[in-house]
Amino acid sequence: MLRYYPKFLVGEGTKEQETIYETVLAANLAAIQAVKVGTPYGIIDQTGRGVIAAKGYGAYFNNRIGHGLGLDVHEDPSINGENEMLIEPGHVFTIEPGIYLPSLGGVRIEDDVYVQPNGQVEVLTHYPKQLRRL
């Protein structure tokens, strides 16, 4: 099943909405870069969470950064900061940081990631991540 999540800002929007989007995007990209065979899954969460916290939105990232993919939508491993399970070739999982402000709204950017047998990381999601104004 392919899922498409448009990245649109309708109308003028606010500077903070743009900042939140760019922060989540930076967290997403940093977390993907942290994926390496032999690295604990917790590092992925800590990396993305660190980007968000550095911008002052740490309290508004109230979920794990990802989870395994398989026959069910949400499978092990739970990709959270405490997970010490090591990344191995053949693993498929999501990386989906988000910021949710009660009075303003939220942003989540999700990618599906596959660790190839040779250890290379392949992002399976190909939908553009650039914020578009409508």
C-alpha cells in the first residue's frame, strides 16, 4: 500500500508553521543519516529528537520516531530512544518525526527505510518533501 502525505501550506500560513515544517524535515533527514548497520535503533530516535529539541520544540514531539514495517502497520521494533536492538540488513522500518502544537497544528514527515543486504540504506518513499504553498 502506498501512502502519500502532501506537504502543503494553504494560504499565507505563519513563519512558525514554516519553521515547524523545516524542523521536522531536518529531523527526518538527520535520523535517516543515522541509520547504519550495527547501530542501536535508539540512536535514530535520539538523533531526530535532538534536532527538534535544539529548535525549542522538544516538548511537542510526543511520539516515537518510528516502528518496524511488515504484515501489520505497526510492528517491532519500536524505534524509541531506549531501544538498544541493533540495526541489521533486511530490516524495514519507518522514520516519522513530528511536532504537534495544540493551538497551531502539527507536522509529521514519514519515510519507509530498507537496509539492504549490503548494508546500504534505501529510502523507499519517493514523494517530494519540499513545502508547497497553495
